[in-house]
Amino acid sequence: MHSNIHKSLLLAAALGATAVPAQAQSSNLTLSGKLDLGIGKNIGATSSEMLDGAGSRLAFRGQEDLGGGWHAAFGLEHRFSPDTGQPANPNIFWQGYSTLGIGHAAWGTVNLGRQYTAAYSTVQNVIDPWGGDTVAQLRTAWRGGISKTRVSDSVRYDLRRKDLHIAVSSAEAQQEASNAGPRRPFSVGANTHVGPVLLAIGWEDPAHADDHLLSLGAAYKVGQARLALGLARGVTTRNDDFKSMLLGVTYGVGVGEIKAGFVTAKTRKPDGSLRSEARKFGIGYFHHLSRRTFLYTNVARDSKAATEKLGYDVGLQHNF
């Protein structure tokens, strides 16, 4: 009897040893994220405090090979405040994204769930030299508060062909206090690399009755420098005309990078008179300690801030 039990255990172990490699070849799970902490003062704040300049996060991604060029994939990203350990948004645990999708190597990918809009990820986030991080980020001023970063209950299609990326996203109607009647958010974006040049275009209706935003971007890499230009034009919820321009540069110096840029934006009433004008300037230095860890410091000024127009930060970021 003991011999039979021993043989059964050996057989089970052998089957397990052959099953695990087969599964590992067809699916994978990736853990990633970033931690960012520093000291600084946000624009508009009256005193310095501990800051999370990049939106610390913990992400899980998985993909399974379904055969025939098909794959299934999911993504989950939790945002949190590393100085306290608390969720960045107590009402949305997977604040960054929570998606499930299916795709084909030749035909693209469809994802469902909470995710970034097409114009944001293909245009707006890639033109800002800071990528939306730290007090010096220029993305917010450039977009003028019109477009969205991400939406829930959305469907997004992505197609990648060598240096070309095309994305389209839409979502269920979003009811908001500032909107008399909900509409479906819609966004489309694309970018392509032509040698050292990046070209990008995006258009978005963020779900209000009249507002929309067209974003155009270009970047040129020459030597140690990356020059960026962004133009945006749209209409706000009050039917005001909005125009903005972003200029930025990133310059490599040894193991570090110097970043500088500014945004100028004007909002005009339907009669053509000026409602508001904003100028934001930022400059910073990033010192890489390794491929995944760096120190940074930035100074920024935003003319639109009612008080305390100047902000600064000094921090450390680790990516994993």
C-alpha cells in the first residue's frame, strides 16, 4: 500500500513539473510601479510639505497567449500616498486603471474598463517634458482643463504598426455637476516617429455639451537635446474659445537631465473679449543614480494662480 502511495505521489509530481512550464510559456504576470517622495511647495500653497511628485503607484499586468496571434490581457493600477500609505483616492482603489482586453498581433487590441483617453496617452502626455509629474509639469496648463486623463466604463482600441500608434476611446455617458446633460466621452489620437521626429495629433469631446479640444504635438531629438512643441485649440463648457502653446526642452548632461519649458494660454469669451490668460514656466534637473532611481529638483511659476504663484520641489523617485 505504501508503495502505491509513493508511486502516486511521484506521478503527481511529474505531472506538475510538466504542467508548470507549459503554463509559463503561454501566460505571464508583471508587477511594476513607482515610489516618489520629496519636500516642496505646490503652486498656490503657502508652506512647504512632503510631496508625491509623480503619483506613486502599484501595477499588475498579465497576458495570456491564446494562439493564432491572439492574446488576452488585463491591467490593474493602484495609486497611493507613500508618506501615509493611504489610497490617493479613497473612492477608487484602482484609480490608475482597471482593464480587461483581447487583441491580435495584426489587428490591434480592444480593452474595456477604466483607462486613459486616446488623446492623453498618444499626444498630451508625451509632449510635456515632465510627463505630467512634479510641480513643473506643463500638461495641465496646456490642456486648459478641457480634456480628461482617464474615464471609467470605457472601450478603447489601439493599433500599432512599427512607428505608428493609433488609438480610439469612448465611454458610457458621464453625469457631472457641471454638465446639463451627460454625453459619451470620445477621444481619438495618433503619433508616429519619422527618424528623430515625433508627430502627434489628438481630438477629444470630454462628454459635455459643447466643449472639445484639438491637440497637436511634435518633438525633435538632436544630440543630447529633445525639443518639444505643443499646440491646442478648443472650446470650454462656457463656449469660450481656448488656445495654448507649449515649448519644452530636455537636455542630457552626463548622468543627468536639464528640463525647461513654458506654456502660454488664452481663453476668450464668445464675444471675443479676453476672459483669462495664463503663463506657466518650469525648470528642473534630474540626476540618475541608476536606470530606475533618480533625484530631482524643480522650480515653477504659474501666473494664473490667485496667490503663491511660485512652487518648488526636491525629491527621490524609484521605479520597479
